[in-house]
Amino acid sequence: MILDRFHLTDKVAIVTGGGRGIGRAIAIAYAEAGADVVVAARRPEVLEEAAAEIRARGRRALAVPTDVTRGPELDRLIEATLSSFGRLDVLVNNAGGYPPTIALGVTDEEFEASFHFNVTSALHLSRVAAPHLARTRGSILNISSAMSHLVDTGFVAYGAAKAAMNHMTRLLAHEWAPQVRVNALAVGATMTDALEAFTGYGDLLEQMAKRTPMKRLGTPEDIASAALFLASPAGSWITGKILEVDGGTVASNWPYAIPNGLEESG
């Protein structure tokens, strides 16, 4: 049966940023597909809630409080996974992000912090995980952003970091094939707690939906479905690719006109 190719029966997955939003939806989707899941994030109480949802679906769960910007904590995440489950099949580098800041306002330190959070941390964890993934012919999935290829004011630090993540995905896929597959999702605007808290709900979200060809924002489950496809045997002939999951977006749907800081000099 073709649907059997979408199963992850008895596989083991790590999902960073797995306590809420897209990461949590991916973790639950993997559990429903038969995987045991390790969720990692900074807030223990949120992680335990996600772990409880995984266990409610009949799968084992491990919550590992982790700051992905700290290399030793990433090392301990892999160690805890292997100690508890003895194998690793899927790594999802989902933790990331950075607030909008115009190019004239972002400092060198902030720019480098965005790269460290979104790119360096993902490389570090992928590098530590790769030998273990090679033993199971496993895969890595990086959660990128539509802003990696779209343009808008205020996203130079975040967008440049996600563009770097995309090409890192291609480079790692080439270097680690055929033992480990590496792909990414370029995610469009998705309804999560983080987006709602940032936009303040209401009219702004409606404007964003109107600017999206599919006339709605994404849901975490939209992203989780694509994440399951790429991690499962159904995606076993796909590596080094960036799958755009964005409601058909070809231009930024961010409705704010952010001043670029050059108006007075122009």
C-alpha cells in the first residue's frame, strides 16, 4: 500500500523547538506515524506538555530542555537520545527565528546572533547527529522560511540566515549522500502562537491572508504534513531540496510598510 510509505514505525526523531507551534505539530505528526520522539526547547513545562501528547498517541517521548545556541547542550541532546532509544532516524532543525530589524538598525552582533541561532546551531547539531543517522540511513530536515528567497524591509538578518540555511542544506545533502538525506522546508506565514503574539491578532492577520494566493495563512499541520513526507520512506529519493510550503506566495505578504531609515537622506 502506498500509504505505508508515509509511516515512521519504530523510528526515532529529534525535533528542536518542539514545545509549541510548528515543532510541536511535527513531533505529534511523527508520533501518529509511528515514531518515538525527542522534543527539545528551552522551556521544560512546554516540552512536557508536548511529550504528554506524544505519549497519548501510544509512542515514547523524551523531553530534553535545550538552548540550541549552546554547543554542549546540543551534544547532550544527542547523547540523551541515544541513551534512551539507542538509535536516531530523523533530525528536525526547527528552532530558529529573529525579529524584524532594518539593515541600518541591525548591529554586527545582532546579525551574527541571527546566523548563530538559525544556521550555526543547525550545523552543529547536524554534524553531531550525522554519524548516527548514517547507521539508519536517516534524514535531516531544516525548517527554513519563505523570506529566504522573498524580499521585504526589515528582514535582512533573518532572511539572509535562512538563505544560508538553504544552501547549507544543499551542501550537506551532497556531502552526506547516500547515507543521510538532507532537505528543508521554506515555510510561509503560519498561524502559531508566536505569529499571533507578534502581530497582535485581528486585522493584520486578515491582511496577510488576503495577500496569500490560497487566501489563508498556513497551519502548523500544513507544515507537519510536508515534514512527514520528507522524513518518511515516501521521500526516500529526495535530498538537497528546498520545498516551499507557503500557500503559493511569490511576494511578501507582510502588510507593514517599514521605513528603511534612508528617507531623510533621500
